[in-house]
Amino acid sequence: MKPWTRPASDRLLLHRDLTRFPAELFQFDPRIRDGWLSDRYFVRAAATLRHAGRDPVVTLQVFPRRSGMVAGLYECVRMLQTQLASGYDYRDLEVWTLRDGDPIEPWDVAFRISGPYVGFAHLETTIDGILARRSRVATNVSRAVSAAGDVPVIYFAPRHDDWRIQTPDGYAARIGGGQSVSSDAGAAWWGGEGVGTMPHGLIAAYQGDVVAATIGFTRYVKDHEPDVPVISLVDFNNDCVRDSVAVARAMRDEFGDGVLHGVRLDTSNLLVDRSLVGDELLWGREDLRGVNPHLVVKVRSALDAEGFDYVGIVVSGGFTPRRIQEFAALNLPIVGYGVGSSVLGRGNELDGVVPDFDFTADVVEVDGESVAKVGRHRLENPRLLKIDWDLLARADEGESI
């Protein structure tokens, strides 16, 4: 990464960003303050210092060991404001930080805290964990978005992990450039709503009739959620070409042109769509399992042949940054990519996936003197911005800054 100078305006932008994410938004567990969610040795370290009557002022720096996009910093600032040990005031801390969404390289300091160690020793665990999780998701989504170019990326990952992590993961996906997320919880921190098409379960409830399920779904959204675009899921019967055309015809007959926004292809990587089976030009020459370029082209051609050029094609199912890049390089007629487990780190670097994104925190100064573990020392990062607690307070109260 080439060195760059941070614009002076970023200082105000940082504080304006923070006003959009007040502490109460994060719903911090009150037990954080007591160290219940901390590695026990940090709690005992603070207790040892109290017992000894010592309260050193330390500088703690937090950095990653890989490159990517950092996220979770605003959450860490608000945690320091609200979860210090009893008797300590966040205004006694000097905090320097990058902005959520900033690029970062190995050993770049993302977050630096100076202040009474006993007051925040217990927060090292949670700060490292926040940055690790948020940065991994943001980095993987940013890679998918970069690969997709101008085509939107939809975050479909909630089903791949614990429900309690949906909201912060959704925020991290947004920081990474994801245009939308699939659950309301995932969009909560920026005041959005979940998006989506229709599940296979709805089609099953209509006895596998994709047309009937799409018609029923359309009637519902027209009556109750008219802003929701209708995108039919057409791989249920493993016959995407036939079902895409059948749905488009039925939708035009029932509602007129333009109501069907798109079809989604989500063919399993264990199956070959019926439209490709026995294709003399392809069979035996290529791997035709799952959603592949040939299937996209066949669906597009079939729709266009009957005047359904306004019906877009969304693809999902095992899309990694590398796979998206391969599809994008072919200029395929795709209007959206659905991404899921890969953005949570399920994959490898060959697929363009960051499987982990750990952060490390080191105490590097004590009472103004350099003190650090051998091999570690204070690192400077000119891109860090200092939190002005008074300025932030005024901004939080609605004052224009």
C-alpha cells in the first residue's frame, strides 16, 4: 500500500461518523464493565495492581497482522466511553483511531489508548475481538464488491452463524461496501431493513410450483410491501431456463410487464441444470455443476427471446471473490451477486477469502517511559486521528461541527 496523507477534514468526519453510532446503539452487555467477557488474566492483572496500590498510566496500541479493511473502531470508542472500570472517567483517556472502512496493513496501529491501565485493562479482550470479527467481514465483503464492479452485492450470511452476531456483521458488511443485507437485524445499526427474494420453503409450500409461489408472493408484496422488488427463485426444480420463462409469462399475464424484477439462480454445486444436460457443445468438456456462466447465458437468451429483457438475473450459491471476478470478467448479464459463508471467512486465500483477521494489543509505554515486550515497540501511524471528547460531546448533543 502506498503511503498517503489523511485529509484534515477527516478529523471532523470521524466525529460526525461517531454521532451516528451512539453507545446505546451497541447495546453493550453491562457485564463487560465487570470483566465477565474478558480473558480472566486481564481482570486479575487489574486486581493485582489495585492490591499493590499501583495505577500506572500506560499506552496500549492495537494492530493487525494482515492487510485488509478495518471495522469496529467506532464500537470500541463507545465501549471506552461506557465500560471503564468503576471510578474511572473516559475523559482521562487519550484515544487515537483510524476510521471504519480505512485500509490497513500488517503492523499498522488501528487504535491507541493512553490512560490509567486499571480503568481499561479488562477491555483488551473485547476490543481485539470486535476489531477481528468486524474487519474480517468488512474485508471479505470489500473483496467481493471489488470483484463485482458496478453489480450490487447482497449479504446473505446470517444463516451461516449465530443469530447474536447478525447486527454487527451486517454493519461490517455495509462498511465493506455491501449494498444490502438479508435480515432486519443486519441493517439495524444504520436504520435499514433486510432485503430478499423468496425462499425455497415458500415454493415447497406451493407443492414445488415456482409460478404459483411467485404469483402468491407478488400478491402479498403488492398489498403489504409495495416497495419490495419481485425476484423469483427459479432453481427449485433444477430447470432454471424453463421456470424462468414460465414465471415471466405468468407474471406478465397476471400483472403486466415490468412487475417481475428478476430471477435468482441458486443451483447446488452438486447438480447440473436440466438445460445443460446433454448440450453437445458443452457436455463432457466443462464442469457444468451449480450456477455457471453457460446457465446464466441460457436463461438470459430465453428471457430475451420472449421480450423479457427487463427481467434481471441474480446469482447466488458459493460465490467467493475469485468466482465473482471470473464471472465479471466474462461480462455476464448479472444484476446482483448473493454472498454468504465466504464473507465470514469460510474459504481460503486462493478464493480471495480472508479466513482470519486477528488483532494484537501491546502495552508499549508506562508512565511516560518506553516499556514493551521484546520484539515490540511503539509504532507510529500518521493516519491516526485523535478523539476530542469535548467536540464529540457537542456533536452528540446535536451541535453542528
